[in-house]
Amino acid sequence: MQEDKEVNDRSRVRRIVVQDAALAESPRVVQGRRLSDPPASGTEREARNYSAASAKRSGKTATPLPIGKPYLFAGLGAGVIAIAIVVAWAMGMFAPRPRSQTASAVPPAVEVVTAAAAPAAPPPVPPQSAELTATETAAREVIRRISRDSKPYGFSEQAIQDIQARVHEHRESRYLGNSLLKLQQGSEAISTRASKEGLQPNLVALLALALTKGGEAGDSLARATSVVPQLASLNRMFGSNEADSSLILIAAFREGGGTNRSHPLLRRMKTVVSNPLTERNIWYLHDQNVVSNDDYDLVVDVLAYGVIARNPREFGLDSDPLNL
């Protein structure tokens, strides 16, 4: 009995020791477990015991995760939120602006385009100089004297400038004053001869001045007498009562008198003149190359000498006005 008791005591002690060893190992197995975690199953417990034993045999100690699961999940959530914020910012930067924002940048461009597309205002026309105005007034008076046209005559600005340039040139002639004096002395004979042919005496006298370059290339009085027959022939073809007709007659003079029904200038005029009211004039015919430069210059010379002859002293010549 005594021995049985001792055996039983030793068994009980052995069982207690075994239980104590299990209790001693138990804290190492469950160390670090959160109270909220469910108890480990038998399989998990065995795996952990095996891992711990393997680590112990190899001399290595298992290192627990430095960060708990709650912190890991919180970090992942914060990263997702940060990425979402960056994506939203990038989309806001590159997305097209609303109409209300882009409208503020449109008006300057629209204003520039509108200003560029608007038709430019014509440059201001400078007022005509007093000298040009005086030349135009005198030239209109000359037109009335060489024709029977009393209507105001219209010159282009270029025509007036051409006449004025010739006035400046001819006023310097040292022969012009003497020629004007001779024509004034022979005015009665010129008027009688011109009237018989239906011509204006001033047309005959001024053409003679132009043909002799103011007396430098011949006797103007003698030339006035010699031009009457040819002028009479041209007068029957072109006429000289109207202002434009008298100027065309002068332009045709160097090409001869022609025939009763034809003249070289008349044939050329028929090819370009479709509206006699606006195109049958010396200025248009010269622009269309129907009248040559030499014949155009002869017309301008006649008008320039007429401007000087109206008041020679105004141009520095000691002579009375030529009144025929």
C-alpha cells in the first residue's frame, strides 16, 4: 500500500509537472495575440509549435511584425486617399475649362480679328494747293476760249499737275514774251481767217505757240496763218464746239487732215470708245494708248500757253493778255 501510494504520488506529481510544462509553454505560443482574435485552432497551434521548435533548433528567434494589422490597414487607406487626391488634382488641371472661364480669354482675340477684318479707312486726301487751284481755274477758262463750250470742264488731278509743270517750264522761255506781242498785233488777221473756217481764234493762236515752242522754233504769227486749212479739215471731222472735241482735234493735228470721212485717230477711237459721254476725251484716249505721248504733250502745251497768255505779267513776262 505504501508503495502504491508512492507510485500514485509520483504519477500525480508527474502529471502536475507535465501540466506545469504545458502551462509554461502556453504563454510562448499565445504571446502577442490580441484579445479580440479568436482562439487558434488545433491546426494553427500545431503549425505555430512547429515553427517555434524549428526556430529554436536553428538558433533563430521568430521576429514578430513590427506593425499591427490596424496600423497596416490605416496606412493602406491613407495611401489610397492620397492617390485619389492626386488623380483628382491632375484631372482638374488638364480637364477643359468651362465656358465661363474661356470666355474671359476670347474677347481680346475677337477684338484683334475684328480690327484686322474691318476695312481700312481711306487715307485723307490732302487739300489741293493754291497754285494747283489757280492753274485749274485758268485752264477751264482756256477751254472756253478754244471752244464754244460754256459748261464747267472737269480735269483730273494728274491733268492739272501736267499742265502746271508745263507752265513752269514755258514761263522761262526768253522767246515767249515777243511771240505774245506779235500774236496780239496780228490778232485781227488771225480772227478773220479762223472765223471763216468756223474755228475759234484762240485755238489757232495757242496751237501756233505750242508748235513753235513759244517762238523758239519759228515765227508763231506765221505759223498761226499756216495751220488754219488743216484745222478746218479736222474741224469737219471731229468738231470743235465742245471742249473735248477741240482737244481731240489738237491731238489729231500731227497726223494730218485725213479725208472727208476718215482719220487715223478716228479709226483708233472706234475700237475703244463704247460710251462717248465718258470715254470720248483726250485723257481717256491717252490712258488707252489711242493718243500717243507726243500728241498728248501737244494738247497739254496748248493749255499751258493759254494759262500764261491770260495774264503774262503774273508769270514774269512783260506783255499784255492775249485777247483774240
